[in-house]
Amino acid sequence: MLKRKLFLALAAVATLIGVHTASFAQDNKEVKFTVRIENVSNSDGQVAKDGTKWPFALSPGLWVVHEREVRLYREGVAANGGLEELAEAGNPGVLVKNLEGRGHQGPHGEMLHGVFNTPVGANGPGPIGPGGAYEFSFSAKPGMRLSLVTMFGQSNDWFYAPKRQGIDLFTNGKPLSGDITSSFMLYDAGTEKDEEPGVGPNQAPRQKDPNAGEPENGKVHAAKSSAFGARNGELFKVTITPQSAMANM
Ligand SMILES: [Ca+2]
Ligand SMILES: [Ca+2]
């Protein structure tokens, strides 16, 4: 079983590498990066106040590599429909559609985006529970930054994202490499009133429909009241690996 799983994981990575090398091989200034989002939370689960154990999970999400600020969310501003869908239902589909109206070249600068929705080794889209991981790759050149959003599973409307400007992919021309987990913040989309994570009746997988829950009518804000906001490295890990050698192929 384990061997097969590893094979599938390697096959998935090989596919990603193949696609992106073909698309960007002409521009040797670009560096190919691979990002891995891993759920490193305790496989025994998180413990609710009533003793219920529930698994920490992250949803499928959206990544964007951009020159100008991309504004997937703005603190202090009401969430748009796309962010609400991501934060409440773990579905990046509407956010992706919003981005497709913007050109890759133009007033917003160069931009590329994609969805991560299939866990490494899995056959189809789904969230990642303890031990699970998403991976995606892209090519970028100096001046570009990475943004991404993923829902905190079993919350009402929480999501993780880096600061609004995104994460610089280069410093003085040198590509970013290593653990970037601390660059992510936990936000409350302000669209649905919070229940205790993992046990609330209006959270997936318990809610009756994807939009179930009491409206919050609030604005996007840091989920400061939650202890989870300070537990990044214990719950998930994000690493980025540049493969500079590939840019010269
Ligand atoms: Ca909320
Ligand atoms: Ca809900």
C-alpha cells in the first residue's frame, strides 16, 4: 500500500513538472518553484470543549503569483462572494472566475494563478486531513509575489492567507527557499457567525447545505480570538523549493 501511495505521489509531481517546464522553458530568467502545503496536525485530532475529537483539515484553494497587489481579501472590508464561498465551503471556484476577468499582462502587471485541490497521492479533489498534502508548481521572475487562500476546515468562515501584499519570491534576485509557514495568518471572513471549530452544526461536514449558518454581516478580520491563530507550525507547514537549474534547460 505504502509503495503504491509513494508512486502515485511521485507521478503527480512529475506531471506538474512536465506541464510547467513546457510552458516556461523559453524564458531563462524565470525560476520554477514548487510549494507544498502539508497538514502536520496530530492524527489523534483536536479536542473540543466537550471532549469531541475532530481532525484539523485544509480545503482546496487558490494560488496567485503576481507583480501588483492582487486583493483576494482586504482586512476591514466585507468579503466578496468568491471569498465567502472559499471561507465557508472550501470552494475556490468563484475566486478563480473573478481572476479570469483580469489579463496576465496589463494594468495589474503580470499574473498567473491556479487551484490546488487534489491531495498528493489522491485520485480526485478533496480536503487534506492529518498527514495529507497539496503541491503545486509555477515559474516566476524577480518582482513577483505569491498569494494563496485555503479554508480552515470545520470552521464557519475562517481562512489562511499571507499578508495582503503576498510573499516576496525573490530577495535581491535570490529565489525564496524553505519554510514559509509563519507568513500565513488566520482570518475570519466576517460572513458567518462563529461556532466552536470541529463541533458547530453549521460547519462542514455537519451543515445541511454549503451556505448554512447565521450571517455575520462583518468585515474580514484576523481571527484573533482563536487560539488556532497562533498554532501554525503545529497544524500545517508550507515549504517552497526553487529549482533554479531548470530555468536554464
Ligand atoms: Ca465568522
Ligand atoms: Ca456554514
